[in-house]
Amino acid sequence: MDISFKQVNYTYQPNTPFEHHALRNLSFTISSGSFVAIVGHTGSGKSTLIQHLNGLLRPTGGEVSIGPYQLMPGKKVKDIKVLREKVGVVFQYPEHQLFDETVKKDIAFGPKNFGVDYEEIEKRIPPILDAVQLPEELLERSPFDLSGGQMRRVAIAGVLAMDPSVLVLDEPTAGLDPRGQKEMMDMFYQLHNAKGLTTILVTHSMEDALQYADHVIIMDHGTKYMEGTPEDLFVQKDKLQAVQLDLPEIIQFLRKIEDKFQVSLPYEGQTISELGIQLKEHLKGDVTDE
Amino acid sequence: MKKECIEFRNVSFRYSEEGPWVLKNVSFRIPADEGVAIIGHNGSGKSTIAKLINGLLFADEGEVVVLGTPVTEETIWEVRKKVGMVFQNPDNQFVGTTVRDDVAFGLENRGVDRSQMITAIDNSLRAVGMIDYMLHEPHRLSGGQKQRVAIASVLAISPQIIILDEATAMLDPKGRKEIMHTVNEVKDQQGLSLLTITHDLNEITQADRVIVMSKGEVWLEATPREVFAREKELQEIGLDIPFVAKLANELGKVDVPISQQPLNHEELLEELWTYHSNK
Ligand SMILES: Nc1ncnc2c1ncn2[C@@H]1O[C@H](COP(=O)(O)OP(=O)(O)OP(=O)(O)O)[C@@H](O)[C@H]1O
Ligand SMILES: Nc1ncnc2c1ncn2[C@@H]1O[C@H](COP(=O)(O)OP(=O)(O)O)[C@@H](O)[C@H]1O
Ligand SMILES: [Mg+2]
Ligand SMILES: [Mg+2]
């Protein structure tokens, strides 16, 4: 589903002393099947933005379209339930998403609510547990008696169980251990490709944005600051720094090498071990002639 | 000998009698004024350790001693006065209706007088960059802003021990660095001990010592440099090492000499400079 924001405003608690303009005149489009990263410092409006994608928030100005669904101020969305079935959102705090007595019921809730039959749900669960790396013995536990990282995995499993066509992930790997972070991102990416999903990832990891996204939107104080491919954006150090963002670490390090040793060593997608070999070659002594 | 601040003596714990052991014979000591990081895979027992320190849970076997006092039902109030803790999800710990009230709450509990209270609130909110949000409702803040306020509440009460359980996970990288810098400054100024539980590999480099947990057991206790030298084994237990450490290890593999495991870009650049000038 194509997604578009047209001059969207969102104001929290309008006409009160706490009135807060969280989104201002925000416009962009996301074409169906793309993998988009949304980055920006805390409080820049990322979570507010994505809550529009399944109609949890409605714009207070402008218009949001998600495929055939339209969100506008003062107008109820007709098929909000269908929209929520199509757009799966993993929220920033997984605890907020969990509520049922057992992990299993929690994961099954979404599809059950959308009328998926019992047998189908039973079939969906095992591969999903495998994908999010949750051991089966946790199924009968209360989701509130889990560690933070385990809760996050349950919340992700619940969203995957709905088999959405748009996947919205708000800092989905916060709280996961390092292996979990990598495996989870690889899993999302594989799912994105295999099912032709439209994926929207809110992340603080420039590394993940660089590795997985084909398009990046940078937010600052509720407005769109820049957008483009990661390769184009992540070389503009000064512009990024002006909004509190860093370059991906490998690019930062390459810059420092170039400065210190007066060599040219651009980022071209090299792995760390390839970089090791490159450095060995480039910096090997002051051999003046061949 | 330095004064012991936190000591675990052969601690075992499970959440229910039929349940699995979540901590198995865990022992470690944290001297006063040391900064220690605990890392470990999800479910390895890190938050359980934190909850045992401030008496939200009690050991089934062994003993937890905080500043010389064994943690028991009778001593928890005394212990909690000395321990400031920020939880993984700050929502669980907001009590006030405004950010200011929330920070005030801990101070009131400790009987701090009004004028001192105002200064403490001011200073701590300023330190975490949330002074402009003094009258906002905590639950309406963004994730990272909530975490900043939770940290301010702990700084305000100047505890002798600060425990941060993934307290910066929702912050952007810059914000995370700034906050950790602030916390470390306070730690040095006031000579307190800091226990950080984290999955952020770069945060570990600031610690004096690292406790690595795996499956409820202490798997390793070492300096950050020593930990980063064990890349393969760490990966086997679900962990990893930072970019700089990885690159250093890769350079080592292709025979670029690295004299000591670097902790940051500058240290690695120095190593490369030596390599560059020597051949
Ligand atoms: N209230 C509870 N009741 C029963 N079991 C629990 C409870 N809280 C945690 N556990 C279990 O104890 C183990 C250790 O949990 P703990 O929260 O200490 O892990 P952790 O190392 O902090 O993990 P994470 O990195 O995911 O936060 C896990 O297997 C978890 O499922
Ligand atoms: N429920 C709410 N009521 C009032 N203000 C809010 C609410 N949620 C978020 N905000 C404010 O809106 C701004 C953007 O928040 P958010 O979208 O959560 O940011 P991000 O996800 O980029 O960290 C922040 O300044 C935050 O304090
Ligand atoms: Mg957010
Ligand atoms: Mg934990």
C-alpha cells in the first residue's frame, strides 16, 4: 500500500497551556514495497508520526493516506478495523502492547480479533516463535513475568501473527541483546523481501538505517529535515550533526582515517574484515616507491 | 582495602518454587566508587540482580549485602535510601502528575527541606536537559524524555549507589552519550558507585569492570579490554563487541600489530599510526 502524508499537523492537547505541535506541515510519500527508516533525536515526532499509520492518531491538519484509507481532521475512518489488520505496529514500549493472561493468548489475540480461525492461528504460532527466538515453554507464562527483552519478542510475535502487509516498527530492537538485535533485524528484512511488505522502521541506529533501508526520512522538531537514500544522507556530516545525529560508525571512522593519514578511503559497503585488510594495505609503512 | 559497597555471596534465586533457577550461585563484589557494567543475553538475570539489591526481591539462598547491611524485609527501607534505581520501563516508576512533582517525590520521602528541594529539582532536571518540561505530565513525554526524567529523579536524591537498568535504551546516541557523561561526572564528584545494566556495547567502555552474565551465572568478570578480547566466546552467548574492538581483532588477524585492545576510535588510530610509522 502506498502511503502519503500531505501537510500533516498534529497538536497534542490543543487549546490548553500544554498545547504541543508535535508534527508540522509534514509531507512525504512512501511507495508500496519500500523499506523506509525514520530517524531523529528524541522528541522529534517519530512516534507521533507512526501512530497515524494505523489510525491511532488522526491528523489535526492535512491528510494521511494509507492505500485506500484516508485520515483527515474531524472525519472518522470507515474501515479502521481493516486498516489495523493491514498495518501491524510494534510500539516503542512493548509492555503497553501486552495484556492477556498468557503469552500464547497474547500472540493469538490480534488474528483472533480479526476472525482468523483457531486452527490457522495454531499453525502460525510455531514459525513465529522461531522467528522471534522465544522458547515454546514461555507460551503458558504470563507476559508480565518475562524479562524486558522477552516481552519485546512477544509483542513482535503478536504483530507478526496478524500477517500484516505494512509493518511499522518503533525502535523494535531496544532492549534486545546484541545477537537478538541483529537476528531480529535480519528477520524483518527477510520477511520484508519474502512477503513484499512495506516496512517503516523508527531507529536510532544509523547502522541499521544504512544496512536495511532504501529510503531515510530525518525528523527534527516535528518537521521533515531531510529525506533521501542512506548513501546520500549519511555523508553529510555537518547537516546531520546540526540535528544531533551522527554518521554510521564505520563512516565516522573512515573519515578519521582519511584525515589522519591523508589517504582516500570511501565507504563502499565494506565489511569490518574487508576494512581490516584495506587498512593494512593503505597504511603499510612509508614505502615511497615500488 | 576499599570499602565494599555491594556484595553478592553465593546468591541463588527463583521466582517460584516450581520455577527454574534464575540466578545460580552468583557471587561478586563492587567496591565503593567503582563503575561496573552488567551485560548478558535477554533473560540472563540482570534485572533480577538489580531488584535483589534494592529489596524488591530476596535471595532464596546466599546473601546480598549493601553498604554493610544484609538486604532483608527488615532492612529494605534503610537500603532503599542509599540506592537510586532507574528501571527498564520508566512508566512503572512515575508517581507525580508533573515532572517536577515526580522528582520531588523521592526528596519528600527522604525528608529533604523545601529550599534544598527546589535546588535539587532544578539542578537535576537541568543536568538531564529537561528543565523546560518541569510542568509537563510524565506519561505524555516521548520515550527518551521519560528516561531522562527518571534519571533526574535519581540524581536529585544523591544516593550512594545508582543502578541504571537499560535506562538510556530509548535515547538517541548523542543524548545517550551526554546523559552517561553527566551520570559519570556525578559519580566522580560524589564518589558513588554506579551499576549500569546495558546492551549498548559502547557504554561498557566507560566502566571500570564488567560482569558478564549468562544463563543465571556469572560467566566472566573482567575489565572492558579483557572482555573485548573474547569476541568469539561472547558471540556464542548472544553478545558482541563494539566496532572498534572488532576492527582491532580483524587487524590482528592480518598481522597488523595491536599493542592493547583499543576502547575508542582514538586509541585505535594511535595503534594504526604506530603501524604506519614503523615499517
Ligand atoms: N516476575 C517474574 N516471574 C517469573 N519469572 C520471571 C519474572 N521476572 C523475570 N522472570 C524470568 O527470570 C529470568 C531472568 O529475568 P531478568 O528480568 O532478570 O532478565 P534480564 O537479564 O534483565 O533480561 P533482559 O535483557 O531481557 O532485560 C527470565 O527467564 C525471566 O523470564
Ligand atoms: N500524549 C502526549 N501528550 C502531549 N505531548 C506529547 C504526547 N506524546 C508525545 N508528546 C510530545 O510530542 C513530541 C514528540 O514526541 P514523540 O513523537 O513521542 O517523539 P519521538 O518518538 O521522536 O521521540 C515530544 O516533545 C513529546 O513530549
Ligand atoms: Mg518515540
Ligand atoms: Mg532486564
